[in-house]
Amino acid sequence: MTTRKFRQPRYSLITFLLTISGLFILMCMYIPIPLTNSFINFFSISETQAIWIGSSFSLCYGICCLIYGPYSDHYGRNIFLISGIIVLCIITFIISFVDHYPTFIVLRILQAIGAAAFVPISLVYVAELFPPEKRLTAIGFITSGFLVASVLSQIFATLVDYYLGWQAIFLILGIIYFVLTITSITYLPIIKKIKHKKSIFSKFSEIKLLFRRKELLFSFSITFLLLFSLIGMYTILGKYLSSSPFNFSEDSILLVRSSGLIGIVVTFFTSLITKRFGVYQTFRISLVFSSLALLLMGLSSIPTFVTIFSIIFIAGIALLVPINIMLISYHAGDQKGTAVLFSIYFIYWS
């Protein structure tokens, strides 16, 4: 149970801040993807060692998503939001000056610890702070930032590495995180938690209760399937378009992949759409459209249709994710932090 300060929160500003923060923070996860050769040359390492620059972050991020849920349920959200971005800011600055590979891996792990404290918990924070009529729109904006980060980070990393070197990427991000740290401390209202009679260990022992609720099991399954299909589609799309009858170049494939982001615009209208058709009806319709679009992409041999179907597919996913997260938060009760972070864990490991 929570209590709020009397002063009315500035919901639009909070939504914007959490969306931008989530976008830039998640960029840390994807930035190493186009930088493999740069890391190999700079650190004089093998390709396998270079892969660990991304994998170390990913592994630690996934584990922390499981740990932070019960702790944030017990101690509150703000302490993790603020401490997470502070840690991320400091570590990112340090990384830009590192020239030792083992040290770089350790710092990437610390980056993941900070990132995992902010990004998933921001969704739970919105579920607790925002009134029902504003909640879905805010979650839609934040999750759209997560989706955009995967593409924007690779474009950003490629351009900065080409002109300034990979160290400049982390220096620029460190400056951005510093600004986000100041604005988060200044503008994110504090949600005070009432003291719990149960210990923090009981929070971990109660995790098993989440899997006894049919609604949550269904939502967890949908979350995994949604993101599994999204990642699978983008993984296969490159090989699909580069082969006959398309024979696309790398630049053309990147253009098709980027066009799918147009579908993310639909998240801005999530609240209006659900008010018109209802939450569950919107969920069903989005699921059907995404499934059909994915099927038709595989059957089509016309590039224009493949691009259009990819946009429809992404639009469906962009609607389904915030609705599903809202339903998880609703059905989880006092364990909403743990449940939502479990959902993020499934999204990540899909």
C-alpha cells in the first residue's frame, strides 16, 4: 500500500522523463552489437572475448530483474530508480577511459546492475503513481522507448564510433545519464512505502504464489511469446531479404527493419484505443493482427508487402506489451513489483 504527497504530480513530465531515461539506459545493452570489430582491434582480443562485452551485461541484467522485484516491493521504488541511474552514470563515465579488457567486463556488469534497477521498476512506479486513466498511456510511451532503443542504439554507436571512436560513445552517454540523474532526483515524486510486518525473505518465498494465478501465468506466457516472435522475426528477416527473390543489400535490409518502428507510433494512442474497444478486446484484436502479419510476411514475395506487414506486426506488439504489463500489475496485487520484473525477465530472455 502506498501514500502520496499532497502535491499533484506532473504526469506528462514524469512520462516523458521515464520514457527518455528508459530509451537511453537500454541503449547500453545494444551498443556493443555493431562494435565487435572495434573492440577486437582496441583490446587485441578474440571474437569470442568480444562477445562477452555484451553477454556479461545481458546476463547480469537478467539476474537483477529477478532480485530487484521483491526488494522494491519491500523498500519502495524511488530508492532503486535514483540509485540505479546514479550508479549507471558514474560507471559509464569511467568506462570511457578504460583500456584494460577484464576491467571493462567488470564495469559492464556494474552498468547492468544500475540499468536493471531503473528500467523495469519504472513500469511498476507508473502503475503505483498514475491514476487508471493515465496509466496505460504512460506505460505505452515507456515500452515504446524500450523498442526504439534496440535500433537507435546501433545507429548511434556506428556513427559515433566512425567519427570519434568507441570511447566517445560512453562519454556522451555518461553526460546524458548525468542530466537524467539530476532531472530524476528533481522531478520524480517520492512514493512512500508503509512499513511491512513481514521480512524481505518472505517476499522471496512468496514468489511461488505468482505462478498459482492463472491470469499471471497466461500473461507471462504471452509476454515470452510476443518478444520471442519479435526477436525471431528480426533475426530471420535479414537472411530472408538477402536471399532470392529479394536479394537486398545490407542498407536496404536496415531500411526495412527501421520502417517497422513506424508501428510503434500506435502506442501513443493505446489509451484511446482501449477506451473505444475495451482492454481485452484490444488485446485480442492486436494478437490476431500481429499473428496474421507475421504469417503473411513469410508468404509474401513482394518487398512492399513485406515492409507493410512488418509495420503491422510491430504495431500489434506495441499495443500488446503495455496492455499485458498493466494486466500483470493489476492481477499481482501487493507483488506487482516482483510480477512486472518477472515479466521483464521473460521479455529479456526470450
